[in-house]
Amino acid sequence: MAKKSPPNRSADLQRRQWLKYAGTSVAAAGIAMGAARANAGAAQAAGNPGDVLDVVIVGGGLAGLTAARDLRYAGCESFLLLEARDRVGGRTLNYDIGGGYVSEVGGQWIGPGQTAVADLARELDVGTFPSYYTGKTVVLGGDGRMEIDLNGTFGTDEAVGAKLSKLSRDVPSGAPWKSPKLAELDKLSVGEWLATQDIPLEDRPSWNGSIALSGGVMPAKMGLLHFLSMINSADCDYAQLDSIRHSAQETRFVGGSQILSDKMARQLGDKVRLSSPVRRISDWDRDVVTLHTDQGVVRARKVIMAIHPALCNQVQFTPLLPEKRAALQRAWPAHSPARKTAMVYKRPFWRDKGLNGHVFQFNGPIIWAYDNSPPGGEIGVVNAFVKNALLPSDVQAAKRMLAELYAQAWGKDALSPVDYHDHDWGQADPWTITCVSAIPPGFWSAHGEALRPPCGNLIWSGTETANIWAGYMDGAVRSGHQGALQALNALRRA
């Protein structure tokens, strides 16, 4: 039987805050379930064969863990979270450099307007600090280099950005398919639109890097409608989406972004079951859903699917999902993984030269390199998003190539790193098939309406379903709140 923790003022405050968020109807539902099912929930905490849980959550990233945490705060203890990997965190991951320092391998930043993840960090007592961008950025091209002060931006043209900001006002972040300009905007890629803006050759790497970082692909493959919905999330301000200063890349977490998931998992204890990929889900259209995992069968009344839509294709559903939902999952881009490297030095020596450690490159492997050192700059860390096709797959060869490019940018000290880490998300595991969603033109027109409606007792969650900041850590947290809310309301009605 699961052992209950003694009551404490902090937990009670968090629970009251969540109930206030959820609304009075769910508060009543949570209280009712807490009273009626307290003993049953404790007995079923491990999800033993024959037990029927109230809720099973599939996915142990920020969305799934947030949902689990909310269920507990609402008084529901009859739940279990299943995670396929041997860790939590989903698309957030820390690389342990040693000496108490980490470098983020996956998602890592938050910025203005991303209040859900900021609130979560405060509740978990996780501190934040600003990204480093003081000094000049180096642009590499062939054997040449240029230093430029971008003032915390990616160097994209402000006038073009203002046009995108204006267009985004007509594209709702949570439902781009409801835009009054759907037919006009969803037929174009960002690249096609940019081609009409007379962008100088020297400015194109900034745009390519900006779009690739946000959307996972070059502008030619990113749907304009989808990109505008992302800008809409950022208060209809392009600069707030794709810059560093006062933007979505402005702030980092002390201890790395995965610390949020690690702390939630520790709080949840045996409610989290790792190395438990869900292979088949049957009877989702009946009162009790059966989930077949590598560690046995789990049964529940409601299932929160807190995984990427394309990853749902790896689950066998019996009966088959409704055609519109199945079509959305089949069409969702399933291969835009990122490769991210970390070069570690004894100290951030580039700062002594008035440089910020940021590098853009013309026609080379570096999309964007940036100073990812710890808050006090005790050691120097340079992370980079790189083009897989232009960087050797052999780790040592990749390290040498990048060190030589950094030496071209900052001097010979860059040839003497003390550590190097190379993470290709496309090769890391079968569960991270894509880091961000590179939504192409026409996708939302065809499939948008199928994104969120539940299928029987299946509730769709995950950052891609968020009404704001979809695709970001903030969107994941928001979707977790919404998933728990839907499950609790559905249980109350049942």
C-alpha cells in the first residue's frame, strides 16, 4: 500500500492554488474523489494486474508529469504514469559535465509570457539566470570572419519581422486553422514568403538559423501559417519569439531544464514507472481502457496521452482510431530531429576579447553556436545546433572540426577543449523521433480540427496541443494542466 506523506503547509497551499486554477467544478470533483476513493487509490498506486486506475498517463516529459502532479493536488491518488525511456524529461535532457555543472542537450530556455513553466519552476524551487549575449557575435564564411554586435538578436531585419508580427494577429496560436486568412497563408512556406521580401544575401543565414531553431527545418519547409501561430504566442511580436534579449531564448534554469522533470518525478515516487513503453491500447471506446506495456497490462478509466502526435503511430490502437485523428498522426512530420553539441573549456576565454561566444556560419555545419556556460562563468561551455549532413558522424572527427571553426572565430585557445558532448536526437532512442514540429504548408487546413478532441477515453496532451506556446516547455506544462483538468471532469461526469 502506498504510504501517504504527512500534511504540510506548502503542499496544502499548492493544492489550493491548483484547485483555484481548475475551477470550482473540478474542485468539487477532486474533493469527492478524494473522499470516495482514497483507500482504493492507495491500493492501486502500483497498477497491479486486475486493478482499474482512474487515470493512466502515457509519457514522462513535462506534460505528463505536470498532469500527474495536478491529479495529486486535486485529491486523486488512483493514477500511474508510464514512461518508455529509463529516465524522465522527454525532450529535455541534461549532460553532466562534472564538478556540479550541466549543459542542456534538449529544450532549455524560457522567456516573456511563458508563465506556466516559470510558475512551475518557482513551485519546485528551481532558480533561473539570463542567457549570455554580451559582446560581439562572429559570422563565419569560408576562410573569413566578421564580428558584429547584434544586441541580443539573431540579426534578422526588423522591418521584415514587423510584417510577420502584423500577419500573426490573424492566426490564433491555439487554432491556426481558424484564421480568417487560412486559404491565403496556409498555401505558403516561410521560405516562399521571405523570397518576396528582397532580403540581402548577407542576412539570409540569420533567417535560416532563426527559422531552423524555432521550427526544426529551413524556411522552405516550414508552413507560414504555423510559423505565424508561433509568433502569435509571443504576443504577436516576432522579436519576442526569435531573439535572445526579451525573447523566448532569454532565460535558463539553474541546474538545467531536466531538473524540473526530475524534481516532479521524485515527488511522485512510485506513481512513475520507467522503461514501460506502451505497445497497444485496447478498448479505448469502453468504460475501462487496457494498456499493454513491456512490464505488463495496466487498466484505467481515463488515459492522458502526453506524447508527440507522430509517436502515437508506434502504438497499436484497438479498435482503430477515428480516421480524422489517425490521419493527423500519419501526416504529422515525424523526422526533424536536432543534433546539439557541447564544447567545454576551462574558462569562457572569448569573453576577454569582447565576444559573446555566439557564431553563425555561411554554408557550414554550424547553424548557431552560443555561450552556454554556468551562471558565474566558472567554466566555458559552447553549445551548438549543427547540420548533420555537414558534420562527421564520428564524434572525434566532429569535435576536431568544430574546435577548428571555433579557433577561426575566437583564436587558438579554442583548440584545447577539456570535454565534448554530441547528442543526435535522431539516434538517441526510438522515442524522440522529432524535437520540434516542422509543420508544412497545408497541414492545419487538412488536420487542425482533429488535434484536441478526445477519442473515447483517450485525452490528447503534450506540448503540441497547447493553446499558447505549443512546441515549447511552457506549452508542455500548459497541456499537462489541461489534460488533468479534462480527466478529472470526465471522471466526475462518469
